[in-house]
Amino acid sequence: MVLLAAIALSSFVFTADPQGDLAISSLKVVSSNARRYPNKKQDLAFVHFNITADLTPLFHWNTKQLFLYLEAEYTNAKGTKNEVVIWDRIVRRKEDAFIKFAGKNKYMFRDVSSSFKNVPPAHYSLKYNVMPYVGVLTYGEAVRTTEPIAFPPSQSRL
């Protein structure tokens, strides 16, 4: 038991500073019917992004895997702060920890109010959870967009 505690505490000795770049290449907002509510129109956001990140410093002898996620942070028209996960990935090996990915949101991105009208621009950030073999999860942010990205007016079609 003492050995496990020593292993868990020694993980805090390792400090890592992952580096990267995050670019939002396009953002479209489309007014559509969602599957869950087929009779209700709502705005859906489609985000295309490019991620380049070196997460190898996060791997050490007690790292089992990393959970990466791209998060959109914005305040809606009613003043409620939202943090929405739009993409994620699990990295299990240090050899796979250099991420170079261009893609789009994996999960539906919509606001609870059903509209992105009058919503201030959103910041996007690549965050991670380090899952150890022994010990507590550690959270961090690898990269963030330098400027907030505005939501465009809603279109009726893609």
C-alpha cells in the first residue's frame, strides 16, 4: 500500500508543457431539424479545425493513456457559460502522442436555446486528462485559439 502511495505521489514530480497549434478553418451554422426533435428547428454548428500538438511530454512511466478533447467555450444570449466537447480521442502510446489532425466536430454542436443568434464569439481549446496506472487524474490545456471565433448567421442549408 505504501508503494502505491509513493508511485501516485511521484507522478506530481513530473511537469510537462505540451505545445501545439489549433486553427478553426471554417464554422457554419445551419438551421435544421435534429433527430431527437424532428418538429423543432434549431441551429447546428459545424466546425472544421486543424490540430497539431506534441503531447509526448505528458507520457512517463505512470501514464496509462491520455484523453484529448476539443472544447468550445462560449456564453449564450441569456448569459449562461457553456463548455461543449465537440471532438475527442484516446491516445494510448507515447508513439501516437504527436497529433496532426484535420477534421470536423464529432458530436452535435447546438445551444440549449436552439439558436446561436446574438451569441458572443467562442474560444476553442484542446484539453487533456492524463490517466495514470496509479493515482489521480490530472487535467490540463494543451492549446487554445488566440482570438475568439464568431458564430456566422444561420443558413438554411449546408
